[in-house]
Amino acid sequence: MKRVYIYKMFERFWHWSQASLIIFLALTGFEVHGTIEIFGFDQAVRFHRFSSYALLILITFSIFWHFTTGEWKQYIPSTKKLKSQLHYYISGIFKGEKHPTHKSELSKLNPLQKLVYLGFKVVLIPVVVISGILYMNYKTIDQNDIIVISEIPLNTIAVLHTLGAFLLISFLVVHVYMTTTGTTPTSNIKAMITGYEEIEHETDHKIDNQKEK
Amino acid sequence: MNKKILIVITLVITVLVLVNVLHEEKTENLQLIELKQKFLTKSVPSVDHSKLLPLQKKFNSPQEVTEACLTCHTESHKEIMQSSHWNWERVAYIEGRGITELGKKNLLNNFCIGASSNEQSCAKCHIGFGMTDDHFDFNNAKNVDCMVCHDNSEEYQKGSSLAGYPDRNVNLTKVAQSVGNPNRGTCGYCHFNGGGGNNVKHGDLEQAISETDKEVDVHMGVNGMDMSCVDCHTAENHQIKGRLYSVSSENNNRAYCEDCHTNLPHFDDMLNRHTSKVACQTCHIPIYAKVNSTKMAWYWSEAGKLKDGKPYQEEDKEGNHDYMSIKGRFVWEKNVKPDYIWFNGTADHYIVGDTIKTIPVEMNKLYGSHDDDNSKIIPVKIHVGDQIYDKKYNTLIQPKLFSPEKGDSAYWQDFDWNLAAEAGMKRIGQPYSGEYGFVKTKMYWPLNHMVSTKENSVQCNECHTREDDGRLAKLTGFYLPGRDRNFTLDYIGGLLFIISLFGVLIHGFVRAFLVIKRNKYEVQIINNEE
């Protein structure tokens, strides 16, 4: 067992603030959608708008962080061990088998995570964000009384935004559950809080890697 | 050390942002204060008409008053004689008809139907003297009635069925010496009482508005700004701003709320975003007919029942006539929630001679749709009913209703629809087949008055709701957040969420179960080894 520093300060801040914003946006968003009732329609609209600004700022910072630190490379997808990772979640995990991939500072995501998170970052979030920005500015007037957007039907924008929202909350459920599949059920969450994670057989893992090469 | 500073900075920023977002500051609305100041000072006339020489005499006829007016206001009659208040018609371009002359002369409505052949009575609301029939001389300046609009003494009244002449008891000298700007009383004299009684037609314009409080009308309330009609309906050369679409057709010369309040009147950006598609009135006139009831339906087909050979009338709980032998059955309502339509400021009307195309017959058709950039959602009163039509020619009939005495084919005297139809249609030069029936009708009255205080305006969730009684529930054809959704997407999305939830729960339970079982097994092995 070795204590490894995996999640950096900004990464943790980004993760948790994004998580809380997305949950809050989901609650207020589904209230605007008419599914639930918590704050009242007008407050829900107001909160949804303010938290969407916050999320936009956060996303801007995180994009900057990903590129300046080179962390974006973590998300380059690979098919290597993808099958065995999938196989592990479907059956290996029940038999008490070991994880087919190992975490390290340089490679903190398994191939399945890489693929899912990449999709999350380059498809899901952009769809929700862009449709959200269009929604926010739809058929509206700015200070000069010019109609900003009117060519795309609001229905299309709203449907895309809602679709993204459903995918996000489903992702959230699975994502939260998957955190319990670490070395111990709470080790992943602890790591995302402290930054450090107990990782076993790191040396073995390195040897494995060298063998493969 | 570095981290601690960072954490502190982040926390401080978060707290500051939250305080800023959640704290609502009471800001003074400068725009409103400016407007209030503008309308605070009532203009003092520069002329006291009671001191003018031409008015120091006893007037024997109202025409003499008009002549006296014209000695100073030498050209005013020319302006008046170009107005629709005088001509009872105006020229308009109507899509599908082209350039059309229309007005009270040739339009029908679903209240008292039409003025033609009933001028003797209907001319009570014409700004002229002596309109007894269709031979009225619209070029005779002496017949212009200045007093009905400019009387400031509350003395002036037009006589009942006197073809527009004043009541015989009116002291014309007193009226002539009092004249000034029109006020709520003079405008209301006709506009409150159209259709034969208070608040019959409009629903948002009635006698109560003359002396009311802010709760009824935020502009005219005497405990508020106490504004007059002409503060908004300004006029230049007697051409008055504002349109009523029971007789108007064109999108021009309208009086808008935005003229004073601009199209970005709210502090809240979210509310301002509504103004490109939602008229001010839609949110700010949550109910109409706040004080007295208004007529919502008029069924002419039930007219003509007599008791002992005599006409009679009945009253409803509120004291409104709900049946009159001469007019039929009515439905009155108070505190009515408006209906909502898309409207772009243009309209068409049923003009005498038109063939009936739809049932109910739309007495006025207000154009507009969501996809039209000039259209906004507006609140309207919809007045329904049925009225006489020609079964063979499929046209609405102008019946002769009024006559001072029996035996003149007038329905209100003789109760014979056939005679009334024949006489009325003959007068307007339209054919009548002799076969009449009753057809359903519908008329739209845009609501612009009885503006509520902002506290009482329509709330977000009254439209943005899935409930069937939402204010915009019937206005379909566009996506309204909070009301509309894609059912397939909501179904599949909800299903996906539930499957994910149950999926991970089952996965988790199985895992936990197997871990416990395996641990027991391992413990057994260890025990066995020992």
C-alpha cells in the first residue's frame, strides 16, 4: 500500500463545486421544466440563471487548467484493457477479482472512465451549455432592442437542454455509485476530498506495464 | 500555508457572491418617479371661457353654441370633420379587402348589432346634432357637437333618442362657459356606456373608473396619479391616439404603455425579456370588470317573449338585466379572467354584405401568431352570442330595432323579426330573402384599462404551469417553459434515470451480498486451517 497524491487542489475544488452546481442546476432546472416544485417557479428561474453563470465561469477555469497543466491528456481514450475493465464491472467485481487497471498520478483514469469522461466533457457538457446559453438568450432583447436569436425554435433548444439534463442526472447516479468500487468503498471519495489515495501494488503495476511494453 | 490562504480567499469570494446574489436592494425606480412628476402637475388652461364675450348669451339651440365656438376656433371644425368620431368611418388597408371604408356606418357587432336604421337612438353617441337617418349632412359644420367632449361642468347630456341633440333641460350657456379638456366624464359618457348600459361592451371601461382607487386602475385611481383619459390618449388636431379594434383595422396611431414606460420597464432582466412577445397588459391586467359586471354573452334568439302581450325584463343576483323581451338573454360576469390571443395590431371585421365563412361568425378578426415578429400576447374579453342572419344569402342581417312608435317595422315595438329584417336591410341596400335564422357570433375586445398594481399583477407560475387552468393553457403552437414538454423525451429520460438508480442499487446489493458471503467463507477457511 502506498499513499499517492492523485487529485490536485484545483481539481478537487473544481470537482466539488461542479458537482454541487450541477445538482443545484438539476433541481432548479427540473422545477422550471415543471417536474418538481421546491423554490417556486420564479425563484427557480432566478437561481438556475445565477448558478448557470457560476458554472460557466468554473468551466472556463477548468478548461484553462486542463490545457496549462496538460491534464487533458488523461482523457485521451484508449481501447487497451477497455474490455477487461467492462468485464470487471459486469462480473469480476462480484468474484472479488482485482481491478484490471491501476491508478497512479500519471494515469488516474481507467479506460472506461477515460471514454465516459471524454464524452461527458466534449459532448454532454457542451450540449447542455450551448443549448442553455441559447435558451437563456432566446427571443430576447438587448439594450439596443435587437432580437438576438429567433431562427431556432425554442422547442428544439428546450428538448436538447432537457435531454442533456436527463443524461446528466443518470450519469450522476452511476458516477456516485462507481466511487464505491475503489480499494475500499470510501477510498475514492476520500481521495477526491484529501487528494491522497491508498494505492496497492504500485510496484507490481509498474512491472506489469513494462512487461506489456 | 499557501493552501490556507487560497481556501480563505475562495471562501470569502463565495460568501461575497452569495450575499450579492441573495440580497435584494430596494432601488428607487427613477423612470417611474420622473413619470409621476410629469403627470403630477395638471395643466391650467390659459383661457377662462366664462369670460369670453361670444359666450355671454342665452343659446337657443346647440348649433348656436357651435357657431360661437367657431368664432375663435375658426378651423377646428375641419379637424373634427376628418375624425372617425364624426364620420363614423375611416379608410383602412385590410389584407384581402384592399382599401376599405369602414366604421359604425357599415360594421355590425354582436351587441345592438348595428346603427343603421336606428340612428335616432344610436346617435346619442355621435358628436353631432340631428342624425335621424342616413341623410345626415356630414359637411355641415354647425352640427358638430363640441360640448359632448369639452363640457367641464358635468351639465351636458345628450337626450334619449334625440338623434344626438342635447337633453332639453341642459343649460347651454353654463356648458359653453365651462369648456376645457375632455375628462373621464366626457369620454366615458359614450365609452363607458356603449351597448346600452354601463360596462356592457368593454369590461375594462366603465363609470366606476371615473372615481376609483389604485386597486381598480393604477393610473386613474384618485388615491394614485388620478390621470385623465387624454393623458395617454393625446391628440393633435383632434386626431386622438389609440385604437379600439371593434372598429379599427390598422396597426398605427396606437397608444402604447411603452410610450411612457419604455419596453424595458422592469429592474428584473428576466421580466424585461418578456416584452418582445408579451404585451404589458397581459401581466398587468389580471382581471377586468372589477367593480361592475360586464356582458359576456347576448342571445338575440331568445328575444320576443311577452307577458300578457307586453315586453318585460328580468334581473340576475347582481341586479343586472339578464332577460329583456326587446333584446334577448344576457350573461353578465364580474372579476373576469381575460382570454389571451396573439395580436399584431391589424384586424378585419364583418362588414355588411359579407358572406358568413365561419361559425361562430367573428365580428372582428384580430390577426397575429407566434411566428409573426410583430405579434404579442394580449388579454381580450370575448363576447359571444347569437343574432339574426339570412338563411338563404348566408349574411348577417341589420334589423331595424328602434322606432318611437309602433307600426314602423321596428323590432323593439312590433316584435316581428321578419319586418325588422326587411326594413333594416332595405335601408342599407342589401337583399333579404325572407328566411331568417340565428347564428352564433364572437367578438374580441382587447383589454387596456383597469391596470392593477404591480403586487397584483400576474405571477410567473400562472402561465408557466402544466395545470389545465393556466392562463395560457389554450394558447398553443409555441414552446412555453414550465407548461410544455416533449412527452417522449420526458418518458425516456425518466426511465433512464430510474434504470440507472435501480441498476446501481442491484449491482451494489449483489456486491455487498457476495462480499459478506466471501468473508464468511474466508473466515471458515482460516478457522479450518487453525
